[in-house]
Amino acid sequence: MQVGIVGKPNVGKSTFFSAATMKIVDIANYPFTTIKPNHGIGHLKIRCACRSFDVTDNPGNSICLNGDRLIPVEIIDCAGLVPGAWQGRGLGNQFLDEIRKADALIHVIDASGGTDLEGRQVKIGTHDPLEDVKFLEHELTMWLYQIISRDWPKTIRRIEMLKENLIDILEERLSGLLIKKPHILSAVKNLELNTSSAGGWKEDDLIRLAGELIKASKPLIIAANKMDLPYSEENAKMLREMGYQVVPCSAEAELTLRRAHDKGFIDYNVGESTFNALKTDLTEDQRKVLEIIRNRVLFKFSSTGVQEVMNKAFFQLLKLIAVYPVEDAEHLSDHKGRILPDVFLVPDGTTARQFAYIIHTDLGESFLYAIDAHDKKRIGEEHPLKNGAVIKIVATKARM
Ligand SMILES: Nc1nc2c(ncn2[C@@H]2O[C@H](COP(=O)(O)OP(=O)(O)OP(=O)(O)O)[C@@H](O)[C@H]2O)c(=O)[nH]1
Ligand SMILES: [Mg+2]
């Protein structure tokens, strides 16, 4: 699963990406710094199961840092989007091509209102970030509308002449955009559109359909960036009150803290509300920057927000849970004796048997039952797994 970092130019998308992945990418205070998208690996942070079991673990596919498990996930830093992108304006084509492959979106906005719709710097507080939110919704809707409407006459012919089903045609047509049948069914239902009379649908119906499909298939969280600047807090509050899911954030603060930590200047755990200065010989400027971050960001918002956005994008928008497979439920180890080596991200609602299939087809096929390492109780094949569960699969041909 991939999450795309999107928004107009110059809002801090690449800064967010760099802070989340520690990859060095171009960051600058002008529009279209990023032209080609950046792909990278960021991490979700959860309380590691090693803490509840009080064991020392040997992580394999993830990292355990001071009792927190960091799980790798893929994120994409997209080129900036400007009005008219759906008609190819700016870097519209590159941008929208990346969005196809995204399962969810992080919409980075400049919450300080210091950049206009094209990403040019303006006096802070003069641009309304609500416009940015509306504009992204509009661009994505019109992009999808264009795709659907391009062969709408052909679609209608297939329905009327070949008696094909509209939902099936749309599913086939839109699968490359990760738009699936449940998305289409819920969109049509929400809009109360009658699929048997699709031939009579107006342009406006197709635009509304595109809007609903985008909402259903590309769930979105707003990273209200540049929270270290004035006006940001009010703007983030305003968006939240309008019903948007908003996390206050300062990508620049997170990037600075992670770099300072890597250089040994400070001790900082990602997503935390504090850091400790380690070096006594920091320059006056370095000390000042760290104090600004402490006072304007950490003290006010209790974190830089970057980790919270990452976790919410995957756990809430994509509805994933983390499950640890083990071979020995007593020692929590795999066949090599490694303790809690792996953690898998799976859809919420994944049953014990489905989890066995995710680990290995053989294990799914020969599944007998599972054991929850917390209470050592048996779990039947239909039983959905809990977030954070440590699970042993018992199969006829025991192999794991
Ligand atoms: N004050 C403040 N500035 C930030 C923050 N995050 C990013 N910036 C600045 O915003 C400017 C744009 O940052 P980028 O990360 O290049 O923005 P972008 O959205 O990737 O821009 P494009 O690639 O042009 O679309 C740079 O000057 C950053 O230093 C933040 O949290 N606070
Ligand atoms: Mg960029």
C-alpha cells in the first residue's frame, strides 16, 4: 500500500517526505522544486509487543527502538498541483499519474496562508487554506470525470446494445486507479443514481460520481504544515471545525530534529514531545533554532505532527492493523529462535485464516487454528485478529 503526499507547490511536501524518510531531496522556497516524484520508505510507530511481554526482541522486517516498533511503509512525494492540472497545466500529468497508484493521500497545506494557489510566496495570513482544500478536491474530481466521460458514449453503447452492467464496466475501466467495486457501489448509492438509466445521466451526474469515487477510493488527511508560523493555528482549527481530518504539523521542525539527532547534537525519538541537547558546544544559532522548535512547535502541539500524520494515514485512512506472526507462542519466536521478528500490516478485519494465507499460501491451505500468544487461547479460522496481536498459526504441515 502506498500513500501519496500531495498539494499545491511550495507548501512543504518534500520537507515532509524528507523528514519521514530521511532521504535527501530538493527543498526550496519556490514552486515546482520537485518535478519527478520521490519514492521512499517512512515508518509507522507503535508500542512494540516486546513491552507488554517484557522480552528482548530480535526485529527482522521492522525496527524496535526503545520499545517502539517502527514499521516500514511506502510514501510518494508528488510534484505540486496547480489549478487546471487536470487539463495538463503545470506538472499536472506527472502528478495525476502518481495519484493513480496511491491508496490514500496526505494533503500538505501551508496553514500559515503564506503561499498563493500557484505556490508563490505571499504575506502570511493573506491566503485562505480552505481554498487549497477545495481546489485539490476539484482537481482530482475533474481528472477522474475526464477519464470517465472520455468513453462515456462507448460505455452507454455497451450497456444498451450488449446489455453489460455499468458497475462492471466502471470497475474494469477504473481498476488501474485502484477504484474497486465497493467504491463504485457506495458512490452510486450515496448519489441515488439509477444505473439502469445511465444513458440519461447528465454531465453534472458524472462530475458528482467522480467526486464520490475520489472520496471513497483516495481517503485523505490534511497535514496543516508550517505550524511554527503565525495564523496556522486558527486556520487548522477552522478546517477541523468544518469536518476535515487535520493534524497540525511542522515538517521543517521534524526534519531539523531528526538531522540534529543523527549528528549526535540531541537525543530525539520521532513523534515525541521533547528532546534533550547532548552537546554543550552548540553554536548560538543552533541553540536558537532548537529553542524555537521547542517553544513554537513541541510545547504548543506536543509533537511536530509528522509521525501522527503517517500513523493516521495508514492506520485510520487505510484501516490497517499490525500483527506479529510467531512459530512458538510460548517463547514468541520464529523457527530460528528470533523473538518477535516480524510485524505485518494487514486490513482490519483480517481473520486468522486470511492471516495464514498472507504469511504463506501453504499455511493458509493447511490451517487448523491459531493461538493468541497473549492469553494462549485458540482462535478459529473466521475470527478477526486484533491490532497488536501476536499469533501462532497451527497447520497440518507445521511450517512457519
Ligand atoms: N516555516 C516553515 N517552513 C517550512 C516548513 N516545511 C517546509 N517549509 C519551507 O517551505 C518551502 C517549500 O518546501 P518544499 O518541501 O520544497 O515544498 P514542496 O511542497 O515540496 O514544493 P514543490 O516541490 O515546489 O511543490 C521551503 O522553503 C521549506 O523550507 C515548516 O514546517 N515551517
Ligand atoms: Mg517538492
